[in-house]
Amino acid sequence: MLTLEFKWYRDSKGYRLIPAKPIRVRPGQSLLDVPVADIQPARIVLKGGALQPYRPLEIERLFERFIDMCDSDEGVLKFVEKYGPLTHQGLREGGDIVPEMTWQAEEMSQAMRGQIAAMPLSKLNATIVTDHRGMRLKVSPACLLDALWLQLAQAKSVSNFRECPQCARSFITGRGGSRRADARFCSVECKTKYFSLKRSQRNA
């Protein structure tokens, strides 16, 4: 049996988005010639309040919210404001790199569809625990991003994932999911839209 144990932190004063610095290319200069120091992507940085601890993995399917929200700079900011930064760098002044987070969200979305082979994680702390429930493996991820990947992996090990024919979003069915085992659509809204469109096409 595997147990995920994880405590994370949120800035009590919130976060702000620092937009990407425009890259200036001189006439005749290639983008590849731009110094690395001049490339400054958008970042989400803390405002310097007290760090408040909480346990994000107590939120069911938090990885789905990450996938749904983190498709833009503003989406990453909203996620971090609600659930905290995604990396240890985000807990410091350097902040989370936004393009890295949107890329991770896209990779996670593909992983839900079985389109990714592996994703390296940071260092994990693993402990064998024996108590009244028997013997189990307790794993503590290093940061929120790793915790989301582990939560997804754990969900896939006990649940079924399907792709909604209307919006193409992956969703969990059966045990541990938000829809019953035989569900074809991720929501009632998508089911209604799908069959409404089918009727419109037949009547056209």
C-alpha cells in the first residue's frame, strides 16, 4: 500500500505576475545569439508574507485543477494564488517560471491520455511504516509539482481515464473519479452539447 505524505506552504500576502522581458534582437543578429541572461520568462513571485502550511493532497484530484487552470500566465497565477507555488524556487524570491508550469500542465494532460512514457521527479523521501493498518510505503514528494504528478500516477493505478468526445478533456471514471464507470462524457453540459450538435447536423 502506498501513502502520499506532503505538507506545502502559501504566502499569506499572495503572489504577483512578473511579465516576460521582451527579447531585443539587433539587426543581423539571430535569436540564438541572444545572451541567456537577456532571456527572462514570466514568473510568479511571492509578496513576502508569512508562509502558511497546509496539505494539498487532501484536495481530491488537485492535478485536474492544475491541468485545467495552467494554460496561460494568468491561469498559473490563479492556481498559485489558491494552492501555493509549484516548486521550491517559487517559495523563494526567484519565483516559479510560468512557461515551465504551462508545459508541465500540458505534459500532465497528455499523461492522462497515456501519451507520455516518463516524467523525472525531484528527490523523494520514502519510508516503510508499520502500524495497525499493516505495512505500507510512505512517500513524501519534494514540491507541489512532484506531488501533483504522484497524485495523478496514484489515481491512474486505481481508476479509469477517458477522453470526452465533446471537449476532448480527460476525466476519471469509476473508483476515485467524479463520474460513474460507464460515463462517456466529462459532464452533463458536454453530453447535452454533443447530442444537440448531432441533431443539428442531421437536420441540416
